[in-house]
Amino acid sequence: MRITDLLKKQSIALSVSVKDKSEAINTLVDLHTRSGNLNDAAVYKEGILAREQMGTTAIGMEVAIPHAKSEAVKAPALSAITVPNGVDYDAPDGQPCKLIFMIAATLDGDVHLEVLARLMQMLMHEDFTAKLKAAKTADEFMKIIDEQETAQFPEEAAAPAEEKKAGYRVLAVTACPTGIAHTYMAAEALAKAGDKMGITIKVETNGSGGAKNVLTAEEIANCDGIIIAADKSVDTARFNGKPVYSTKVADGIHKPEELINKIVNGEAPVFHSDRAAAASSGPADNESFGRKLYKHLMNGVSHMLPFVVAGGIFIAVAFLIDSFAGVPQDGNFGTGTPVSAFLKNIGGIAFNFMLPILAGFIARSIADRPGFLVGFVGGALAASGATLANPAALTGEAAAEAGVAAAIPSGFLGALLAGFIGGWLLKLFEKLCDHLPQALEGIKPILLYPLVGLGIVGVMMCAVNPVMGVVNQGMTDFVNMMKESGLIIPVCALLAGMMAIDMGGPFNKAAYVIATGLLVNDPSETSYMIMASVMIGGMVPPIAIALSTTFFKKRWTPEERKSGPVNFIMGLSFITEGAIPYAAGHPLQVIPSCVVGSAAAGALSALWGCTLRAPHGGIFVLPTIGNPLMYFVALLIGSAAGMIMLAILKRPIKQEA
């Protein structure tokens, strides 16, 4: 619904003089009444006053937008006045209001919210508000609004249908490994940049809850090109023949206008899908090999994380129940009661799927759907340690009785190799199959690829498991040695500090993958200490930011202060990405401060022997944390350290009101 559809010329009064806020409201209500928008002016005014009692509707920048839903409104409408001398409207920036719109909305629907949102977007342009304040006639006022609305929302321009191109000029897909914050921050940044540039854009988000706002075939066909801002693999076959520019999700957050210009200026290469054309250089022609490697890895990690998180929490709860029940902490700990045994079994099943899922989705990212079988089976073989010499993966006494060497699972590292090597080998086989007769095309995905792929991964893991099993065991012994020699504290400090370097990027994910890998390979007290340090390292940055915006307000803009308290919740929830906007705006001050705070918290957590069996959840898994009181103290000290260092590095803003 366009603003010009709701605003009549007789609802506009220019260059009026009002002495206070009350008189301004009366003038705007009278304009609504004069235009026939109201059934009962008194009832509608009561709604306006009630809304003002909840807080001023002045938004700053000399603008106010009072609004109310009321049974007294006949149909959604607007009235507007300009006040050259200004009127005190209790604006948050203390400035008098010179431009006021009043929204009258009916009780059904949320038209007032839609109109309010649109007005807010338009009024962010200072040149637009300046023109409105300077308008001499109602016709000029309406024309200024119409031109701005047409420029800012071109898809609604009143042009003949045959002259308009259906759909969106630019499409985008955003995705990050966890699908929690970066995905949506990049989508929001791209959408805002598109609005600012007057370019229609639609963004598909591949978040933790699945793909949302999915791009349709018609939209893809009609667009100028597609931006892929992702740190994991996304479905690209649908973009065959279209210009595609692929980059990391962080660029979607920090460089949205630059990415949009890549498409608009024709700088994106035309993408050719492996599934649709014989020649292709992969999902993103402009990406380096290292970038592709990282995306394949993150595709596996992102699908593995739910199994790690949910399974770990169920197992931790089982241990918690047995602790309350007084069950001895021996080999049967966690199964001492029927409830704990059931929960531990559920968590164990989820844990058992972690490595197959990790390897499966790495291989799928490389070789598409046929690769999933290869990776999944390879991951399962890595978890079992099965080889040609010990096909049943026997261990302990069973292996001794059978006269074979005990199987040593290759674990996390073996699953990584199964995913990467298995995926690449199958992709090579798929290339070779391109030369087969066309008559065999139908049986390749259901017979040839699965049959040969299964054989490839079976033979491959007979070589991988013995070697990586030894490496895996060596890593376990090394971790235990670090604890005995006192090196575990600096290691925990290092990993916790890594969580704050890029707050969800490669360093952050590397630290998290190391910790979760140790949970899989060596579920011991040492691994639990490392996991606790990694989580606390990810919790500190948002909390340090929130503390700084609370206690050192003069160092932040009003907008930064307003968003600060939200970071308390994000930090306590172990969502490090809440600190990204602040790190992006002040990297030299925020990043070092957060790294120091996270490292300090990680070191203290390890020093006080805090442990964590649940690899995610933040404050919500507090009952599953070993030594929770000191863990909370470590979190407070680390966050305070980050806040203090930030106060030292970041000087007060001179223009602060």
C-alpha cells in the first residue's frame, strides 16, 4: 500500500504554527476529520493520546509519527503537517519536530505497522525530509512523496505491466555454518543496501531452520544475477547460465553495496552447473581452492552441529540425574536409573551419527547427492575403526579371542578424510561416466555411482583407519599429557581467544571444531574442560560489548547504545555473532578487547576445573556444567576485562549529547 494512496491533499497543512504537542495533535486529528477519515474524532484522539502515554512517537531528526488503531477510523489514512518553527514533541534527540505524520488505522490488520515501516524507511533519507519541510503547496508535498516512493520502491511504480520486468533485479542467497546470526545479518544488510540503491532484491536465507524466502524458477530466470554470500555449500545448479558472484557471508554483512554492484555492472561470471553442462569449474568460478575447501568443511560441520548439541545435552542431563541420585561415578555412570539410561541412549545414538553426517555432507558438497552415500559410510567406518584385517571392528578381549589387532577408530580426522577424499574420488568417477553411452544415463545415479562409490570408500578406509587411528590415539595421549604437565590452561586460553577473533568465522569455527572433535574422540575430563573454555570464550564478546554500552555510554553512538542490552541475551545464549556489528565498526578496539576477555575467561575456567559435556546452550545448560559457580565467575571476570580494555582503547565520542 503506497503512502500516496493514504494521504489526501486536504489532509495536509503546511507551515502551521502550533505552541505545543497537544495543539499539534489536535491539528492533525482535525485534518483527518475534515477529510472524512473518522467516525468519531474524540474516540480516535483518545487512542492517539493513549499511545503517546506509552512513549513519544517522535523518532528524532525533527520528525514524529503519532499513530493509533481505532474503531473510530473508517479506512486507513494519513494526515501531515509541517511546522517551520518546530514544536517540542519529547523527541529522543531533544530536537523540535518540524514534520509530523499521523496514521489512522482500522482495528483489523496491521496497516499502521506497514505504513509506519514504510515511512521510517523513506524518512531515513535526509534530503527527502528536507524537501517535504520546504514544500509550499499540498500538490508539491504529494509529488515529493510520490517521487521518493517510486525511486525507493520501484517494483510498485505505476508503469505499464508490459514495460516492467517481472520479479527482482538481483537475487541473493546467504548461509553460514550454524545458520543462526551471520545468515540473517547478511540478508538484512543486502536488503537495506538494495533499498538504498533503488534496486529490487530478494534474499534467500539458508538458516538453521531450513531455507526461507526461497528463490523461484521464474525469479531466477528474470533476474540480472545472483549473489551467494555463504560459508557453506548451497544449491547452485538452479542458477545454471546466470551470472553468479560467490563470496563469504561476512562480505554480505560488510560490503553489500559492492556485491550488488558486481551484478548490476555485469562483473559476475556466468555460472555453468556440473549437472547441466559438461564443463564447469565448480560452484563458484571466482573462488579459490582454499575457499572451496572451507565451504565443503563447513557444510559438513553445519549439519553435524545439531547432533553434537542435542546429543551432548541429553548425555549431560543423564549424568546430572545420576549425580542427584547418588549413582557411583564408575563405568556405568549415566545409566544408573531408567530415565538417565534412556536419555543417555538417545544422546549416544545422536553422537553415533555425528561422524557419518559430517563426512556425508562434506562429500555431498563436493560430489552432490551421489557423494552422500560415500561420505556417510566412510564416516561410519571411521567411527568403528573397521579394516580388512578386523572387519567386525573388534576391540579388547573380543579382538584377542579372534586373534586380530584391536580396532582403533580414526574418529573425527578419519571422517574428514572420508568426506573429502571419498567425495573427490566419486566426483572423478562421475566425470569418467560422462563418456558412457546416453542409454546408461538413467542407471548412473541409482546403480553405478552408489556401487562404485561404496567400493571406493570401503577400500579407502582400510588404509585410512589404521593410520588415522594411530594419529587419533596420539592426539588423545597428547591432550592427557597437557593436563598432567599443566599446559592445559594456556591451551584453553588460546582456544577461548580464537572464539573472539572473528566471532563466527574460520578461527571461531576452528576452535569449536577442535573442542567438539575431542568430545567425540576422547570424552574425558580434559575434553570437557576444553569444551567449557571454548563456550565461555564465545560468550564473552557480546557480554563485554553490552557492559561497555551500559557503563561507558559516551564511547558509543545512541544507536549502538540502544542495541547494546540485546547482547546480554546473545552472550548468555552463546551467540558470539551479536558482537559483529560493533567489531565491524571499531575493529581495532573491539577485537583485541574481546580476544583478551575471552582468553582470560577460558584460562580461569580451566584453572578452576570447570567442565562442560553439552557443547552448546550457554546459560541454558548451566546445570550440566562442572563447578558452575566458578564458571559464572570466570565469565564475569572475562567480560569485565574485555569491557575495561575496550574503555581504554576506545575514546569517548566528542559529539556525544
